[in-house]
Amino acid sequence: MLAIDLAPDAVRVLDVAMAGSGAGPSIRAIATEALAEGSAALPQRHLAALEKILTAHRVHAKQCVAAVPTNLVTTRSVLIDPGKPQPPEEQIKQTLQNILSYDSRDLLFDFWTVSQPDAKSRNYEVLVVATQRSVLNTYLAGFKKLKLQCTHMDVAPCALASLVARLVPQTEAPVGTVAIGETQGYFAVVEKQRVLFWRPFELPPPKNGHVSGLERVGDEISKCVSHMVGSQHLDGMTEVMAFGAGAQDPAFLDYLASRFNLQIKAPSPFDAIAAGAIPQDIKSAISSAAATHYATALGLALQPIGGTHG
């Protein structure tokens, strides 16, 4: 199958073979295509870039999984009150209707529990991801036109949670993840393949290959940490994994380490699979700076069938 990361700045694709019996995927091909400039909507530019990849690499896979662009997704932590007559879905929908700019009839969302009721309150917290149904239908129609059957679409942090579970399989504690793109990034806290918190943020373009706006990144992560401490989810978190543009920027990694007093790691996503699962020609062709950008795509390939949130 193909694992497709529809990133805000590019399309990244892994052609993977699934060995079965828990052996994990092996990589058959790897490709990236930057999005064309222009006024066309983001889904159209993504699909055009994907078509270029399929044509250039003569890909024969017919099934795919894909990650929705983070800039087309809204995420919110929502407090659910079991004492209200409305079910959780209705409480979430009412919250989203107050913040979304599009027609609520076009709303599509998913959610999962991230905290449990305690002795003081019956309320509990859920993490919600929402997007426009019409946007997803555009992607699905585009995949079909390219003769691909999409079996699952997810958000990047959930794919990354599956990757982190394979990179540190013995870790019981939450792990922070920070992913930096050209002009957007996000911070998420994951635990046992479950995303506990996710906050996206915008960034100025990188300068001379270095992440810009370090203070902005630090402030955004601080907001996340403050929220998580208040929700009592951060007990035992000692490390943050960095992926994307910032993962190869020593100044960025040093900044994170000094500001948050946590261990900062920048592993290659491909450390999550067996050494023999990547052909030598692909290993030789891809640099560490390029490999880190395939974290979401590989995470998709590592997910249980149909994805998992908790």
C-alpha cells in the first residue's frame, strides 16, 4: 500500500509492503513532491503533486492510507459533562459550532477520551479533531481518479503516536513530540499510541536552514505543558522527540533542551522498523535531513488497521 502524508508544503509517499504477523512494513519506494505555487485550492495542489509521484515512480499499489493536512484540521480539548441531557457528540458539536467559520452541516469530527472523572467532578476531557466533510470527499474523489482506494484517513499527530510507540516500545510515560514544517508546526503529547494533547502553530519561514521564531515555538509548547500539568497528564514525561525541519537544527534542539529541561531526541523515523526493511539504495539516497520528514507517512504505515486513538 501507499502511506501518503499530505503535508501543508509537500506530498510525501512511502510505498510499503506489509509482511504480516506483526513483522511491520518494508519500504519499496520513497518520494516527495513539493506543492506547486498558485491560487488552486490545497486539495487540488496535493492531488496534482501525488499524480506526479505516481507517474514518475510507476507505482502499482492500489490501496492507500493518508494524513489530512494539519492546516485543514481544527483540534480542541472539550470538557464533557455526563450530567447534561445532551450526549457527548452533541456537546462537542455545540462547542465546535461556536468556533468554526464553515457551515456546521459540513462538519466531520472524531474524538477520544484523554482524562477520567475524579472524586471532585464527574466531568471528563476529550480531544476533538474536526474538518470539512466536503474537503475529505475532494481528496477521496481525487484518489479514486488516480485509481487508488483510500482505506483510512487520519491526522498527523495520531500517525506520529504510532511511530513513537515503535521507537520507544518500553516507555510507559508520556512523550512530547514536536514537528516543524516550512511555516507550520505542532506540539503533541502521546502515550501508548494515544494523543493526549495537540496544539498546532504557525511559524515564519526558516532562515538559512534554521528554524525561525524559536521564542514562538517555546511559548506554544509552554501553553501545552501548562494545560497538561493542569490536567495531570504530564507525570513522568522526561523527553521530547523532534521531527521535521527543526530536527536537524542544533540551535533549535539546544533551545528546547535548555528552556524545558527535558531530554530532546531527533531520531530517524526509519529506526522504528527492522534494518533489513529498507533497501540499501534507498538508505544511501536519503539523508538524515530528508528522512525525518517521513515521520508521518511511516507512522501511518505502522498504525493498526483503521488507525487508533486510544
